[in-house]
Amino acid sequence: MVSGGPPWIAGASALPTGSIFGEKSGRDGSIIQSSSFTPEGSSPASPQSKYDKMPQASVITATYNRATTLPRAIESVLSQSFGDFEYIIVDDGSDDGTEEVVEEYDDDRIKYIQLQNNRGANIARNIGIKKASGNYISILDSDDEYHPKRLEKTISRLNSLSDEFGAVYHSYQRVQDNQMLGVRRTKNQELTLDDLRHGNEIGSFLAVTFRSEVFEEVGILDEEMVAGQDYEFYLRMAKHFKFKGISDCLATYHLSPDAISSIFDRKQKANEQLLCRHGDILSDKRHAKHYYSRFFIHIHDDDIDSARSALIKSIQYNPYFLLPYYYLFFTLMGKTGFEFGDQIKRYINKFLLLVVNVFELQETPDGHQTLK
């Protein structure tokens, strides 16, 4: 394995070059590596192993102006029970003091890459992927967090599987403004392309640990995707590898108003991009979901006729998808009818989530809520 990353990145665009703390050259893409810090429960690295031994795992965080939430992500990684990893933080041109936040952590597993300009989350993640030297690669957004045994359990499961499984994925909880929204549950099952063509059964990159060979075989993330790059990558990957699920809840996904996945128009454009790239793979069920999402765009624009047409198209693709019927009924009363029906649905969802949280969640000793 050559310096700067695995051999499969040969020929890829050059990475920013730079130096270690004490020799940084400002906001020019320099790579900054802190000194040693050993979290409780992990073994300290010897001076030789710090420089000669490749880590087993690589965790990648791309961040842009998230200085307030980045510490949560960093501390969740440094607190892992599995300690043989490198943590690559790619600063995508932040101007909010992100560099100072990273410098506060005295741990030689942190590698800080600072980009001069904001280039986009996918480009930043790809820079991290190209730089990674671990056998296992995980991607953590700067506003999310891992639970303490996340790396240990995912890597252990991958080690127990044959090479036909390129990744494992797990359950994770969803939180907004410190309110539990529920848990995205995963079963102990395998997923193939035939499963994924109906929809994203895996969820966010937060839930996945990949073998590094996956990126050699499949390529890196699609930098043109404005959102949904996780699902797009899963579809490409599933042509070559299987996924294996882990039922344990091992991470927390924090929804924030300015997160990419919360920007409605980008999600809509991402749907169009996904259809363009994988329309021949996606099933009628997935097409139905696409037109269902278009309904909300048209409603937001007060285009009731186009909204109803989108719902009808969704029903034509999948007559067993009930939500389009629900909203079609309420839109017969116009925008006011939609708002009334949508409010009823929100109340029902809140009630169901409350029931789920009471009966199916428990608090762990470290303060996280997880599946029983």
C-alpha cells in the first residue's frame, strides 16, 4: 500500500498536500494531524505503530460551517470501543472556526484536510475516501453521532461474512431539537439489488460500514447528485455486492433545518437525477414514491392541478400505495383541504411514534435510547 491511500486511487485527481500541526500553511488544503490521545477503553499506539501500521478502519466526516455540532461527531468517534482507526475530517471551506474546534482534540488518529473553497459535500467525502487507508470505511456527517460500540459491532460482523458482502448496515435513531422521532429499524437480513430497486432500505451513510474494496470496484460517490447520493451509490454497489443488516441501534441521526436532506427542492432534483441514472432498475413502487414526492412540490407552489396529477400517476404505478389516495381525497377541497388532511396525518404519526417510543425503546447506560 502506498503513502497517501490505497493503490486504487492511482490516476484520481490529486489530493491537497500539506503538513502536520506546527507546519500548516493556512487554508490551502493542508493535512493536519494532531498528537496522540487515547480514549478510555482503547489501547495506546506505540510510536512505531503510529507511523508504520495502517489502521483497520477509516471514518470520514465532511463538514461545512458546523463548528457547533462537529464536537459531538468527533467525540462519538474518539469514544469508540474499537480504537484501531483513522478519523479523516474534510473541512469544505468553513469560515466559522472549524479549524480551531479540530485543533482542540489531541489525538493522532485525526487527519484534518482543509479545502480553500466550499466545493460540496460529495466532493469533500470523496477526498476523504481517496485519502482513507483502512480496510473498512464509514462516513459520518458532522451533525450526527455514533454510539460507543458502533465500529466494533459493524467491523466484527463484516469480518464474519464472505467477500460477497461489501457492507453492513444497522438501525439508527432519528432526533430533531432533542426530540426522539423514532428509530429506523434494520433486520438481520441480507439485501440485494432486487430489494433496493423498490427504495432505499438502508438509509443514510451513517448506518453503513463498507469494505474498502467496494470503492475500488464501484467507484466513488456521484459528485453531481445534489442529494440522495447514498441511495444512488447503494444501487451501483448492489450490482457487485450484497449488504447485511444488523438490528442493533448504533447511531443517532440529527435532523436540522439546514441539512442537505431537509432541503425540499434539492430532494426533488435528486429524484430526477436518480431516475435519469437508474430508471431502468427502479421498480414501479419506487416510481410511485417519486410522483408522490412531486405532489408536495406542486402543493408548495399552489399548483393543485399538477399536484393531483402527480398523485394519480403515483397510484397508476402502485395501486396498493395508500397515501396518494388519502391526499387525493383532501385535495378535492383545494389547498385548505390538503393542509387539514396533512395536519391530521401529523397528529396520527406523533401518536404512533409515542407508542413506539414507550414500548420499543430503552435507555442505555451511556444515555442513548435504543431498540430493546
